[in-house]
Amino acid sequence: MSDSNASRSDLPIERGFPIEQVNDLADREGRAKLHYRPLTTMHKWWARRLGCVFRTISLYSLVSDPDRVSVRDPDKEDHDLTEFDEASERADTADIKEMIESVDLANPDAMWDLYSKDIRVEDADVLDPFMGGGTSLLEAIRFDADVTGVDLNPVAWFITKKELEAHSVDPDELRDAFEDVEDAVAEELQSQYETACPNDESHVADAVYAFWVRELDCTSCGETVPLFKDYRVAKERYGNDNRYHVYCPDCGNIFLTDDYQTETICPDCSNEYVPENGPVSRGGNYGCPSCGLKYPIVDAIADGQSYAESLYALEYYCTECEDEGKDRPTYKGYKQANEEDIERYERAADSWRSEDTLADYAPQGDIPEGAITTSSSVSGNDVFRHGYESWQDMFNDRQLYCLSTLLRAIDEEVDDQTIKEYLLLAFSDSLMFQNNFSTYNINATKIKGIFRKNSFMPTVEYVENNVWGTKAGLGTFSNTWAKIVDGVEFAHWPTERYIKNGDNEETAPFEKPVGGEYTIHQGDLHDVDLESEYDAIITDPPYYDNVVYSEVSDFFYVWQRLLLGDEYEGFSPETTPREESIVANPAEGKDSDSFESELRSAFSRMREVLSDDGVLVFTYRHGDEDTWGTLLESLCDEGFDVTATYPISANLSEFVVGDELNFSVVVVARPATNREPISWSSLRRRAHRGASETREKIQAGQTLSEGDISIVEMGRCFREYSNHHGKVHRGGTVMSTTEIVSEIYDIISGNVTPDEIYLDLLEMDEPTLDDVTRFCRGTDIDPDDLRRRALFVTDDGFELTDWRAEERIEYLRGRSTEELTPLEGVQLLRYRDAQDVKPTDEQRDLNVTSEMIDVAEELATLTGDEGYEALF
């Protein structure tokens, strides 16, 4: 710890943060990520925080010295800021300085006008030791910072590499390469998903999705049972949207019904049935329609059965009908899969099995057992109990034929490795919708990808996507490729979206692309070679029950390594690293204690490489007091002081397992200063006073919920505690961090005693009645309660009382020994000691407690009355 830290100035992010503005932007960006941050939507990654959050963190962390900052306005042709604000004042160093210095909790948006500007910060070095999908690096590099990222996972490394390279890639070269692949295989791939138009036999339509159902035999009578949960195919999108397309289990007809929950008659075969009632019931049992036996699906698999599959329906799109001007329900709809459709699938399957060269372009290995692939406390959906053994089992034969054909074309048709990797990125991302774990959203009428629950979820019904793609559909290779191009173009000509007068606004393209000096490492944080003087560490570290990225990312990895294994060392192993990952993973024998130990070690490494006047800022999922106690202790033990916390509203379903919490917290920490001993009584009062002042400032400048205010108050209390970490004593013993956090929770929730408010007032030079009201605000204590206790009088103006005041002694004498608070007991003893007053019988058994000793020590310090110290 450096003595010089004590004199360093606070950064804007320590004094305030525009919570309202960021949460408003985060809400909008979360619903339209493709438009706000095209670069970070090029490929799936689970740990992505929203770009606007990290842009704001970078702004309030890096922009602190006006002499190192330059600002350009993208909406002005010359990018000059001569007319920076409404007053048309020149945005010179003095203006930036004023903005920076004006930030506090009452004025957190003092720098907010800079959010949408092209800002450059000289000589800024930023590290993200858990870079994941690279969002923090992309936002920091837009401020012209030199960025360094580290991640153990090679898939995360590869995604971030392509994002940071994007500004240097010619979009026209990307398009040319795509056209080469298109010329080589598009026609062949599209031909695998053709179908006869149901409205005109002379038309060839495209199959947008193919609907499959798995089948098992009845264990009693042997009848084959299609495992439908119900017989709905899709909700009607045109006209009466209360109708459903349903499947007839007798003849296979697809037709519209007004009510799938009641008796329905098939118009083709007159079969009467209730479409809502399929053979599969809740709990994973299937019933035989012939003999009525119900049997668990997984038990049938365990008994030696294997799923059969039946293609039963298609969603089609007929461009010929569209060109003829027919209405939308005619050229786009649902049809029964016929013999020709099944034969087309079989031909593709035969091609997959017969073309030996394609085997090199599909993963060969087995699925490893893990916390997600088998049942576990994390979120395991045991794929092995459903018959999955190899990675290829996750795809049907037509998908394997088309995907391996496409990957081979990418490899053979594109010579430039950098360009090839962008095509691979599109291929890899599209895999989420090209597998037999993908399902159909019946009401939204669109495909849902494999990672909708951050796990592998075997299903008895799935939809097969059109691999290359057609005019409709999601997740195809061609429309995923369009995302890649959008991301690359954004890297060249980035814009910023912001809110003005409640409306969404977008700037003109910035002069600076999303690029600059960067270094990214694939490996363990402790092993990679890092600098030793980073100005800022901005990151999103793992949480206790984060998704086990190593296991879910294997799904992409086993395909990516087919083209990257000879290029990068990190893609040589069969799977991604697991043992070294910082996450509670029962499959690796790693519990919460292991997680906490590894995270603590990571904080130690961060402190080693952060400059003494640097800042650590990270986002963390809000938890309970035990979680915060562990985190605070780890940070403080490893040389950090927590200086602020701010709530950020965000849906965390894609980051963690479960959805019981829906917001995260920005945690700000600085290298630790020298720590001094303090009594808990004194620290508690400081924390209470700091929390009260925080609340007042927030309410003067922002409109936040009580919950949001409490998070900011928590950070203020953490700041007070950090200055005395490991040296807070109560009753002669040092308090643990977890104990203190529990007490801080009480302070924030308003569980403050009259004693503490009195001591807060006593510490002030000239307290007033307004101060009494202020300190009571947000607590369960009324100012009149303090008056009733004779802690102050107002006969001749406001005055705090002490043991000399008749009113106070009269009140104390009227209380029984059991009722006395620590302050009351000390004052009563002080009065007796000074007056040599013998106690009454009721007061003879007044026991001295550790709390009374602490209060006496505080009173002696605050009043200079040595008589308090002589009491014990």
C-alpha cells in the first residue's frame, strides 16, 4: 500500500454515476442489441454485459484529467466542438474540467453530454482479465485506450479477436469471399430444402423449417408412439390470430382450428381428437394410444430403445406465388411432409454417409460428461439418458451433410486466413439454430436456438432449419453472415445511440473506428505476461452460479477447431479448459469455497498489475449479505478499498442460471490506503452518517427507487469500512467482514438506534433540530422519540443533553435496568460516579457490557470528558 494513495483525487465514477440514464439506455439496448452494438452480436457469448453500461463505466473511469482528453462531435462535419453545448461555449480544457469536477451523487450526469461524443484519452491502459466476449475492451478502445484482454476459454478469445480486428478488414473483401462460397455450395445446400408448393404443383417452394417428432415403441404392445406433447404446429399469423395450425395424428394433415383445446375434426379424414392432448405428459412419460400404458421416456431409452424420428410438417415459402402477387397466407404457410420431402431428406443422409471427405469437416469426438451434460446441481439435463453420446448425435444426417459441405467450402474456397475466420464465425454462430435441440416457438412462429436455457435440453420435438437460408427464417448461415458484415461495418464507422427528450437518437459515424492498440491472451490470468501499471481494470468477473461456459462453449469449439486447430495452440485440445475455470462446477469437484478462493487469487493478481492510482471497476450480480461479505473481504484482503457501488438494471437470464434476480451492481475499487483501527461504534456512526448523506444527495439530483438508493448507500458504507478493514473492534475483539456487512444491511434498512443518532449529532460542531430530522429520515425513529428520551432540549434553542442535564437524568432514573441502552447505562454510571449517588435496588444489578465500554470510549473522545474512561 502506498502512502501517496491517500492524496490521490477521486475519479468521477467514485463520486457519481448516471444510474437513471444508463438504466434507460440499457433497457432499450437490451431489446435491440443488433442495432445498438452490431459488433458484439456477431457471435453468441453468454457473459456479455450491455455496451452502454461499459461505455459509461469507461467514460466515468478514464476521463479524469482534462489535459489528456480530446473530444470530437460526430454530428459536425469538421468534428469540431466549437458549439459544444446549448450555450455555444467552446469545449476547451476548462469546460471538460468543470464537467469532471461537477460529478457527484446530486449531479451524476454532469459528464453525460460526453456520452455521445468521440472521446480520446491519451496514455490510457485498460485490462480486462475476464474478457469473455470482449465488450469491455471494445468500449474502452473507443476512448483510444490501449487494451489488454485475458480469457481462459479459446472460443471467447476467438470471438474477441475477430471483433478487435474488424476495423482493419475490408468489407468488400468479405463480400467477395462470401460470394465465392455461395457460388460453390449455395445451390446444392438450398436444393436440400425444396418442397412442392401446396397451392400450385408446378411451383417449387423453399422449406423454411422442417418439423420433426421423435418416436419410441410401447414397452407393452410394441406400437410406435410419436412423442408429441400436443398437436399444435403454429399459431395463425394472418387474419384471426386466435386460430392454430394443428397436426392430425391419423392422416398427418395440417389444418387450422378455432380451438385446439376442445374436440376437433380433421377435414381430410374426419378424425375426432383434442389437439391439446398428445401422448407425452408432464414428467416425461409417454402413453400408448392402443393399450394405454404410460412409461417414462428415459426408462425406455435405458431399456435399450433408441429414438426414431419422423418428419411430419414443413413451413414453406413460395417465391413464385409471391411474385404472382398472391397473398401472404398463400405463399408462406405450413404443409404436411409428404413422401417426396422424406425422400429428399434420405438422399441428403445417404450423401453424408457416403462422402468420406466430409468426415473431416464434422466433429468426431464424444460429448464429455459435465455439470451441464449430466444431471447436477447446476442445471444439468442429462443428454446421455436421451441417447446422446457424440457431438454428431446433436445433428440429424441432413444437417451434418449440409454443415460439413459448407465448412469444407469455407476452408477450400477462401485463401486469406483472416477472411476465412469471419466466415467461420458466421458458420459457428448459426450452429445455435442448426441442431436437433432447436425448437419452435408456436406463438411467435419462429425458431428457438439450443441455448435458450443456457444448457443442453433434449427435446422430443425439434425443428430443422434451412442451413443456407431463404427469404424467411432465423439463424441461417446467410442471415448470420449479414450480422457479421454489419458488425465489421460498425467497426469501421461506429455510431452511438442515446436518448434525447425521451426519443432514441443516433449520431453520425465517429471519425475513429473501433480499433487501436490491443493485446489478447488465451490462458490463465496468473500465467500470461501482463504489464504492471494498468490505469484501469474494467471487467465482469464470474459469479457463483454463472453458466459453465467451458461446457456450453464446447458446442462451438468442436466445430471451430476443425479450421483453427493448426492455426492456434488454444484450439489443439479436444475440448475447452475446465479445471482452471473460476466457477462452481460440481463436475470438477469445485464448490463455492473453491470459487471464492480462486476469485480471491484473481483479485491478488489484479492488484499486482494495477497502478497505485488506478481503478478497478467491475459488474457483479447483486446477492445477499454473505455474498457481499465474502466479496468485500476478498477485495480488501488483496489490497483494494471499495469506494462506490451502483445498481444497473438488466435481465441476467443469459448470464446466470435462474431468474430470481434481475439486476447487477457496478463495484468501484481503488488500491488500498493505510488502514487505521476503529471501534465499531464509531464506524457504525460514520457509516450511518455517510448513508444518510448519500440518500440526501441522490434525492436532490435523481429519482431512484428505494432499492437503488440502498445499493448506493451500501457502497458508501463499504468505503467507510475499507479504510479500517481488519481493524474494526467491538468489545475487545476484531469483527469479521461478514459481521460488518450484516450490520451495514441493518443501517441501510433503517435499523438505527437512538443512541447512534445521538452520537452522530454529538460529533457535529453545531447540531440543529433540522439535523435531528435529517438523521432520523429513512429510519424507524421519530425525532419526537429522541425528545422523549431527553437526548436534546429546545427550551432556549436546540441543545444536546448529557449526564448533567436534569431532564436526561430524570428519564434515566425512570427506566429499569433491563431497559437501559448502552448509552443510557454509561450516562447513568457517569452521573453516579460524579455525584456519588447510590443506585436504587433496581439498578444495583446493572451489568457492564462490551457495547457500554465502546460507547464510553466514544463519549470520552467526542466530549473530552475523561470521566467516561475512568468508569471501567
